Amino acid sequence: MTPTTSPLTLITGGSRGLGRNMALAVARQGHDVLITYRSQQSEAEAVVAEIEALGQRAAALPLDVGQSDSFDAFAEAVRVRLAAWGRERVDHLVNNAGMGVHAGFAETTRAQFDALVDVHFKGPFFLTQALLPLLADGGRIINISSGLARFALPGYAAYAAMKGAMEVLTRYQAKELGARGIAVNIIAPGAIETDFGGGAVRDNAQLNAFVASQTALGRVGVPDDIGGVVASLLSPANRWVNAQRIEASGGMFL
């Protein structure tokens, strides 16, 4: 098989929400896409079909980013998929998969804290490490933070702390992977209308109105506000952007 010339982007948690939007945005930019899902296989397969309808290759692989002992097996599954496509490398990695916990600092349990560490910090740390042999020199890594790492809202102390850790890790990855020409940045979305955290921002009218009132652009974010940022960062035009925290929040709490 003749290797494809399209860049290949791997996006974790691509079956729904922001991950789905990112996957479609990069596909429209001409990327082939690998997405992962934890339990939403049918939704993931629907995203694959949408990407294929855009004329790009796509596949969905199962992955629980909270289970770091599975990463070697996942890397092998990626290698097998690449071989089937006549490829050896992934060009870009987007560490998007996540979950939310809303609990005050005094009420946060050890189990909640450990789950957040596993999914939002330990997972991206060791998954990226496991995939480094498959990541092309000159490629890109995008990590995901949150506006909550800049401003503080009660109930998100542990979640935001993990995102703060990812922001520090991003700078270290950029420094250490720079010799391979790999740029690493982190995007910090503000409040977005998805089903994340039970869909509170989308479905709670009072919360939605509050967020809109505290946002310079006067509304709550939608997935299309984030997918395009990812696609832009992965474009050749932004090859010199590196080690940056890029907040996409419409100007929350300025």
C-alpha cells in the first residue's frame, strides 16, 4: 500500500463532546484521525463514519486513560492500525480524554482525588511516554487544561490542580522533546456546553446565564469554539508556537 500523505492525528476521548469536535475539525483540515473511546463504541464508530464521509481515514480504538498499565498494549494496537494503513508514525497527539468531579475541597474523597490523578495527570503523562516511539519527529502534542487553572470556583480544587500540573508538564515536554522538533502546547477551554460534568453548563439555565454574564463575549462556549483552536494549532502556520498555554474561554473572569 502506498503511504498516505495526509497528517495523522490521534485524539483521546473522541467519541463525544470536545473530542468529537476536535476530530471533525482536524479531518476537515485534511487529517486522517485515530480516536479513542472508553465505553461509547457506537458513538465512536459514528464519528469515524463522519470523518470518512469527509474523505479521510479514521478508526476508533478502546482506551481507558485511567488505566496506565494498559498503555503498552494500546501502543501496539496503534502500531497495528498504522501498519494496516501503510504508515509507521502518528503526526499529532491530543490528550483530550477526561472526566469531571465537583466536590468542595473539604469534601473531596481520596477515591475522587485518585481518579482525577489517574485520568487527568498520570494518564496523559504515561500515555504520551508510551506513544513517543510512534510519534513523528516534527510532530505536535496538545494537552488540555481548563480555565479553572487560572480562576477559582468552589468545587473544583482537585480537578483544577490536575490541570495546573498538566500546564507545568507541557513546558517540560516542550523542553525535552524539542530536540526531535516536537512542539507541545496546552489549550484551556472555558465553560462549554457539552455533557461534561453531567451537562450542567449546557442544561442549567441559571449557571449558563451566570457564565455568560462573566464572559467578555457575552455567551457560553460551544464545542465549535474549541475544535477549531486544535485544528489551528496543528496547522503548518502555527509550527513555531511551542510551550504555550492558550486559553479559549471567550474572556471569562477578566
